[in-house]
Amino acid sequence: MLADRLAHYTQSLRFDDMPGDVVHEVKRRLLDSLGCAFGAWTATPCRIARDMALAAKVPGGATVWGTNHKTLPDLATFANGAMVRYLDFNDTYLSKEPAHPSDNIAAVLAAGETVHASGKLVIQALTLAYEIQCRLCDAAALRPRGWDHVTYGPVSSALGIAKVLGLPETQTRQAVNLAGVANIALRQTRVGDLSMWKACGFSNAARNGMFAALLARRGMTGPAPIFEGEKGFMKLVSGLFELPMLGGQAMPGGEPVPFKILKTCIKHFPVEYHAQSAVEAALALRAELVATEGTGWLDHVADVEIGSYEVAIEIIGRDPEKWQPATRETADHSFPYCVAVALIDGRVSMNSFTPKRLRDPRLHELMKKIHVVNLPELEHRYPTTMPTRLTIRSAKGATYSRQVDQPLGHPGHPLSDREVEDKLRRLASRRIERAQLRRLLDFVWNLEAQQDIAALMPLLRVRL
């Protein structure tokens, strides 16, 4: 049974099983996610989640990032995870079901803090959570069945938590059963005009994974077989699937299976990942248009075509609300908005999604000229690459086109360590002092040498 197999894998995974590049990527993902969290500190859904966590004080609990307040681990997971996800700037995995595996980080750190886990153990747990979530996303798409990708989150988070808590295999199996039975999320979260819940969907899933692991730790059992049962996950949610060998396990030739964290993408722009290529293409075309037609080029734009593949179009290029976004959540999941703001401003940043910016009539006028088309020749190239072809036709009769296959941050075109650090600095500069940031960077870059992950929490306190 799959739950047995996942529980056994969780128990068997060791730090020595992880190559140096995997350990290094865990550190990069942690820095990237903390930067996203600092950048989202003042966002309304993050404040609401934080207020919920601050209402409960638990000595020996888990820290609400940015504060010295300790609360229930599941509430800390919810609040901290919402900050990681709010900007839609955290890392991404592209497969049959796209996902953001760094959404597991808040849960693993919250559990690790409560047991004073070592840095090595946290690295193992994060690698494991990434591996499980990505493999499930490879196995079966949930979106066409009406379920949200965060439905895999309670399982991946529960296993990462089980690892860091040191649960025995029997309790780990029950954590999977409990995580899987009651936490199926509706895809409505990401359809039409998007709400604040978009930032909270996975943090809630991870919160439920935490609750499942803590219940299992105390002896609670869950229904089995949770995946293969008559009314189980495969019959009602995902359809039948099989997981291949998992990261670190030996293939028939003796070589270890590569870990999936190496195939995840770090974002260069604060937009939904399928829009990364489009934004990069838009910025390149803007530079070309300024050079050829002068600073008044925008007045002569007759038509803008975004050519992409079905998954991208379904997520960010089909709903009518994408052409009239009323919220940040909808705008950063909108092909036409992201391209329009890149073409007009020559950049895409967090300031591209303020309420005032969303109402800018220039953006709305340009979006009226933008249409999205499916290009069959691009379809088979996803998810190995994520190609988008942007074509701008001028009223003067000229046509400009640019295609981007692997945007900056893709595993085939990765951000450097320095660029990851710079992203953290940009997002955190208003919240923490420069000296504190240096200590934070030093802590994470030397994570495997840290004896207690709880020592990270004071480095995350923000100045109010």
C-alpha cells in the first residue's frame, strides 16, 4: 500500500543519502521563502492569519515569524505559510499538477522548533516534503477533476513533520491516513476573481498535515488503505496512479534516483509561474520597441498576442476576470495584466499590484488589445520547458516577436546564489536590520552545522 511505502521511505531517508547539490538547494529554497515571507508581512490575509496565531500563547510552542510569540504549531504553520505564499513569489514545480513545494517549509520549521531539531534533520525533512509533493504532482493531475493542488499538501507536510518529530513508521503511516482522509480542497480557490484564500490554501493544508502528525504521535489512527481503498483517495479524488522510485533510492543500475527539489523553479518575478516567460519576453520586446519606434511606441500598438500551452492558458489566460482584475490575487494570475504592466513600466515588482495600479486606465486600455492563443507547437514542450511566444503588431505595420522557453529561475536557467540573496535583501530590507540579515544568511548557508533550528527564530523578528 502506498501509505506503507511512504512511511517506510520517511524512516529510511538519511542525511548521507542527499548529495551536496540537494543540501545546497534546500538552503536556497529556505532563503527564498523567508524573503517572500518578509515581503508579505503587511498583507491583509497574512495579518489576519497572524492575529489568529497570536491569540493563543503556548510556552514551548512554535514561533509566529517576525515576533517572539509562541503558539500552537498548527497555528504557526498557518500564519507563517500564508506569508511565504501571499506574494506568489515562492518556488514552483511544474508537472501534471503544478505546485509550490516551499509551502511545506513553514510546517517543517514549526515542528522542528518544538523538538529543537538539528539543521541536518530539518534538511532531511524539507527534502522529503519536496520529494513527496513533487512525485504526487507527477503522478496525477487534480485540477481537471475539480480539486486544488494543495490537496497533496497535507500528505507531504505530514511526512516532513513526521521526519522532524522522529515518529516511528507505524505512527508515520497513521499520519498519512489522517492527512489524506479529511483535507480535499476545491479548485474554486483559483477560478474567476481570486480571493485572499489563495494565499492561505496551502498553509491551511499544511496546518492540517501538522494536526494529523500530532494526532498520530499521540496514538490516533486513520482509515486505511487511504489511497487504494474502496472509497479512498484514488477512487474519489485523483484516479489510479503509481509512484515511481523516490529520491535517493537505488535504480536497477545502482545509481540513486535524483531528488525532485533539483527540478523546482525559483521565481524572478512576483507573478504566477506560467507568466514568468511572458514577462521576460515582454521586457525584451519593450526594449526592442523603444529602440526601433522611440518612446512613443505604446501609442502605436495595435495588437498583442500571448501564445502559450493549455495548462498556462487554463490557469492565467482564460477567465474573463483576468482582463479586469480587481484584486492582487487575480492580477498576479493574469497573463494580460502581467504582460501589460511589464510593457508599460519596463519592470514587474510588488508595486505592480497595488490597488491604485490595478485601476490604472492605461493598463486597462492595453489589456483590451491583448489576446491569448494556444500554440500547438508549444504544447509538447511543457513541463520540461515553459515556452511563451509574445507577438506585438504595430499600427505602422511592423511585427515584433519574442519566445522565452526557460525563464530566469528555471532549473535550466537558474538564479545564482547571489541573486537569491539579493531577492531576500530586497524583500526583507524594510523589516530587518542589515546586520541581522547577515546573521540570517550565515545561519542558513551553514544549516547542516546548526544544532537547534529554534536559534533561527530570533533572526526572523521584524522591526515594527
